[in-house]
Amino acid sequence: MLFAYALVIGVVSLAMSLIAAAITVRKPEGNKDMKRVAEAIREGSRAYLHRQGKVIAAFAIVLAILFLVLKDGWLIDVAFLTGAFTSYLTAYLGMSVAVRANSRTANIAERGVEKAFYTAIIGGTVTGFAAVGLGLIGLVLLLNYFTLTPHTIPLIIGFGFGASLVSLFARVGGGIYTKSADVGADLVGKTELNLPEDDPRNPATIADNVGDNVGDCAGMSADVYESYVVTLVAALLIAVPFAIKAPNLVEYPILLASMGIIASLLGLAFIKPRSNKVERVLYSGIGSAVLIAAILDFAITYLLRIGMYYFLAVLSGLLLVILLFAITDYYTGRRAKYVIKVASAAQGGGGTDVIMGLAAGLHSTFWPVLAVVVAILVSFESARVYGTVYGVYGIGIAAVSMLSLTATVLTIDSFGPITDNAGGIAEMSHAKEHVRNVTDRLDAMGNTTKATTKGFAIGGAALSATALFVAFAQAASISTIDALNPIVTAGIFIGALLPFIFSSFLMEAVGKGADALVDEVRRQFKTIKGLMQGKAKPDYAKVVDMTTVNALKNLVLPELFAVLTPILVGLLLGKEALAGLLVGMIPASFVLALFMANSGATMDNAKKYVEAGNFGGKGSDTHKAAVVGDTVGDPLKDTAGPALNSMIKVISTISILLAGIFVYALI
């Protein structure tokens, strides 16, 4: 009966997404020039996602065939393909509306900041509530069809693995695309030719705006959707041993996720700017959603009569949301101390800018790691009051409570690419200066929120991966891990190595793509007569196609690397080595992702701080140095860093799914 209530809430969430989509597309799109630019962005985004979908389908079919050799393989395939389909649908729906909300935001910017702000927020709501709605509906339907027992664990984890696979493709491919285009556009447009951001003469501008959608919108939605789903799956798997004696412990995670949706819906009412003051209003939405969720979760915990100490675990997850947002903003906010330090360092050149940016990123890892550690300890100890075996369940509950606010977080995150594109459309359609001023203000705000939501996504991945590790230990019948065992030690070293090698593939792919793009942009300026004077149009389609081919070609190797590594380690060295791999991989990936995301965001906002008229302003040597720093930071914060979230969950879920065949090592 309680699952039925959760299903209704999931349907309400999806309905909210569809209503927001309908409201968005009914708004006026703007003049002919705005429509032309928006259509080019829309076509490029749609073409990329369709081509990526074919690659994902090929991978999914091969894996589905391989799963048939497992017990109940066809049932695993049903769950796996359902998870993959809902994840892809979330990304596609969110991006489809985002590429329509962008021109409408630019058009309504004529009427002021507040109207444009609301248009972008409504567009972002589509992604946020579609993700949690589809995730909850899919999982509840599976739970109604499959009774949750130790024998049906592979069926449930198959759903999570499907979501993880799509997330990895979306994050890797979208990340390579967006930063190849962004870096290529900046290196020629800003550094060599002193062109403004989104100048229509730059052939890479459309590809850059497409990248905002396939990377920051589709990629992020698939990433956080995956975290949402696999965290629920992990908590359910941890609860399986208690299902007979305490069935409410199985229902509890699903109900917490449902309360998070209600809290997110109610929290929208607090995302309300006053007197055109919009800069901090999104954070009031997060704070309100956390407070409402805490009240609802307390009520659910009390009504289920499962023990109020579990609420402390829930509270630790909710407080972690606030802490991760605040810490990330402290290091990467538009006028944060470290941002100003990096901007000041740019006066000495690109080298000092990069050094200071990397230093800020390294320093920024301390507090988030400490916050996650405290959340793990508090959630474990609070649940252990009911018995030692219940402690790990508390960690799963903390992760679920944190990810229960996914709808709010994705709404805020999608606001970023929508406003970024709106600024590009305003610039390329030669909108009035006050329109561009409005879109610039919203774009700067969106850039900050994108950084803070990445902090949430990385922290959520770490906490959910910890819960997944516990689920793997249960599935593999491992009660302790002996670090003195050389097989385990070997696994730990391999796990710690994985994020660095994986990131190297992505950084190299961005470097190659940007290099090819720089050559193409230079070629067009040399061969297209009148382009620099604005008398001729660049070949946008050529750049979009080049970037698409580069991204899809270079995502295959890291995908294979993530899928095959746990399989090979499990088969060759056994389940203890694979457990060691997870032990080494999770913290190494978490810290490396934090470093890369925050250092890149700090250097990006340092560039914007200079462009705002500080330390010489636009066109100065300081600005050129800051652009170099931003160029170095771009693939860190938008490609390699976020992709590690998906990597650790793909490796964790496939380890659980195949745990039964890793009992004996081949050597």
C-alpha cells in the first residue's frame, strides 16, 4: 500500500514536469534572428543526442545478450533496459525543453530580470521533476513485480546499472563535446582575435552553445538521475536481510524519496526574487526544500514506528546538502576569496593564474571530504543503536535523504545552461544592450549554481557509492576486508589508479577535439572573405559535426575501460581483490573529482571577475591570462571531474550485478 502512495507521487512529479514543459513552449520565442540562432542550437543538440543514442543502444544490446547467460537473465535484461531507457528519456526530455527555454528567456529579458528568471526556472523544472518522477515510477513498478529477496537482487541492481550506463555515456560524450567546443572557441575568438563571448562571427559559437545542452543539461540530468536511482537501489539491497523481521525498513527509503519530491514541489514557492534581486534566491529554494523535507521525514519516521534514531541518519544526509552547497560556493562563488586570489594572480600571466587555480582546487577538497566523513559516521552510529548490523543501513538512509532533493538540485542546475544559451542568443541576434545586461546577470548566476550543483553531485556520488559498496559486500558474502592480504592490497592500488587513467582519456579527447577545432576556426577566418568584418556567415554546421564526431569517437574507450575493469579484476583476482578495488576507487575518485571541478570553476569565475572590470578588465593582459586559466579549467570542471561520478557508480553496480561469479579467481 505504501508503495502505491509512492507511485502516485512519482506520477505527480512527472505531471509537474510535463506541465512546466507546456508552459515553457507556449511563451513567445522572440524575433526572427533569435529563432534562427535557437533553431541552429536545437538542431545541433538533437543531432548529437540521436547519434549518441545509437551508440548507447549498441552497447546496451551487447550487454543484454551477455546477461542472458546469468540466472534469470531475461528478467535482468528487462530491469536493465528499463533503467537505461528512463535515464535516456530524462536526459532527452530535459534537453528538448532547455533548447526551447533558452530563446524564450532571451526574448523575455526585454521585460526585466525577474520575468527572464522565471522563464529559465520553469524550463529547468522540467528536467528536475522528470528525473525523480521517472526514477521513482520505474523502481516502484519493478518492486511491485519482483518481490525483494536475496534472489531478486540482480533484477533490482540491473535497473541501476542501466541508469549508470547511460549516465556514463551522457557525461563522457557530452563533456568531451562541450569542452572541445568551448576551448576551441575561446582560444581563437578571445585570445587571438579579441572577439566577445558568443560573437556570431566565431564559427564555434553554435557548437559551444550546443555543448551547454548536451553536457551541462543532458549529461548532468543523467548523472544525478543515476545517483538518485542507484542510491535507492543500494538502500533497498542493504535492507533485504531485515525484510522479514522489519518490512518497514524496505519501504522507508522509497517513502523518504517520495517526501523529497513533495518538499521540492513546495520549495518552488520560495524561489521568488524580490525587487529584481535574484542572485541568492535559488539558495533559498534549496534551504526551504531541506527544511520541509526534514519535517516530512520526521513525520514518516514517527508514523512507521521504526525508531527515531533513524531520523538522525536522515538529518545527516539533508544537512550534507546545505554543507556541500555552502562549501562549494565559498571556493567558487563569483566574489569568493579564492576567485579573487586567482584573478589577482592572472596579473602575473597565465602560468600564475593556473597555479593559483589548481592550489584553490586542492585546498577545496578538505571540507567536503570532512563533511561526508561526518555524515557517514553519524548515520552509521545513529542506526547502530538498534544493532551493529543496522549501522550500514543508516549510511544508505543518509544517502537516500540527500538525493531525495534531486528535483530541486536539477532545477537549479538546468537554470545554468538555459541562461548561458540565452546570453549567446542575445549576443548573436544583436539584441539591445539592456537585454544582454539581463542575460549576462542571469548567466553569471547560473555559472555559480552549476558549480555548486556539481559539488552536490560529487558528494552524492561518494555517499551513494559507499552504500553500493556495502551492498556489494553483502552480495559477495564478504564480512571483513583484510588490507594485509596482498590480493586485497593489489585491488586497492588498482582502484586508486582508475580515476586518473579514466580522466586521462577524457582530457586527451578534449585536447584533440579543441586542437582540431582551433584549426577549423582559423581556416574559416582565413578563407571566408568578409567574415571578420561581419559581412559573411561562418560555417557553423561544419564545426558542430566535427565536435560531434570527436566526442562519439573518443567516448568508446573510457566506456569499455569502466565496464571491463571490474569484470577482469573479479575474474582474475577474485571478489576480495574487487572489494579492494572499490575501497581504493571510491575515495580517490571523490577527492580527484572535487579537485578538478572546484579548480575549474574557480578559474572560470576568476575570468568573469576580470571581465567585470577588475584588474584591467576585458582585453587586458590580465584578461588574456585569465582566459588561459579558464581554458585549462574547462575540461577539469565539465568533463573529467563530473564523469568520475558516473564511473564509480558503473563500476560499483556491475560489481554487485556479477558478484556471484567472482567467488573463485582464475589465478
